[in-house]
Amino acid sequence: MFEKQRKLFVDIDGTLAVWQVGTPYEELLKRGYFRNLPAHESVVQAVRMLIAEEKELGFETYALSALMPGNPWAEEDKRVWLAEHLPELAASRMIFCEPGANKAGIVSEKFGRIHRGFVLLDDYSENLHAWEQAGGKGIKLRNGINGTKGTWNGLIASRFASPEHTEIQILRALGLWLVKSGAL
């Protein structure tokens, strides 16, 4: 059963933005690295579609991302990236945490108890497992470089899917697909 408050939390690196495997560590620490990451366009478009429907369907969207240790520009870069690719997302809806931090713990501190109406779209299974253990619902974004160990058995979305398909997957997880489709 869903509680009234519904929120979508979307990871950046590997989910909204392409994680560039094999990038030398020194590059990850440079100013502008995160600002210049290419977007997973279909995922970004799906999230933009969802943000446009928030008021009508009754939920909120947040970016939730860990920062790179040793890169003092990571947060600024990610905020600029979000402003460019998701201009509809208010700065107050951007949440950043320390590397390795439990995203569920960060969200619990900010919003109180996590429940099934709190959905996390992330490419990293460890984050998703912790999220579901805290009471939320996780969706793993398959991005072409992850999903090789088979540790995630929950909901899945793909960066290769159409924005419309990803939007439907997320609305189903939020318990809002029937509302949008007019069945409720």
C-alpha cells in the first residue's frame, strides 16, 4: 500500500549521465569532468516528461547523487549538468551526498521514513538493495556496462528503451500509471 507522499529520486552518474568506463582517476578529479558528461538522452527525456506531470499526478522528482572524493568541483559540475539537461528541476530538488553514503539514510534524514511511494532509479545495485531494505522501491537502470553480476532481481529500466517506456516503468513503480492512463 502506498502512503500519500510519493517521490522519485534519480541518480546522475550512470543513470542520467553516461559513466565513462576506463577514465583515468586523475580525469575524474578535474574541474568540468562531471559537467561535460554526455547524457543518456532517453532517460533524461523520460525524467523531463515525469517532471512535467508532477502536479497533475501528485509526486515530486529529485536528483540524488554521490560526490567524487577528491574533486572539490563535483557538486558544482553536477548542478550545472542538471541545469543544462533538466532545467525544470529546481536547485532545491538536487540532493548530494558523500561517496559511499547510504542514499536511503540521506533521504530518511531529509524526509522521514522511506516507504513504497519513494522510488529510486539508480544503476548501482548496492544503492537499490539498501533503498528497498529501508522500505522504498528501487528500479535498476541498465546502462550497457552494469548488470553483469545478477545481484538485482527487482524492477528494471533500460537506457536503450524509449523515453515513453521508461516513463511508464517509473509511473508503475510510483503507483501512478493507472491514474495517468485514466483507469482510476
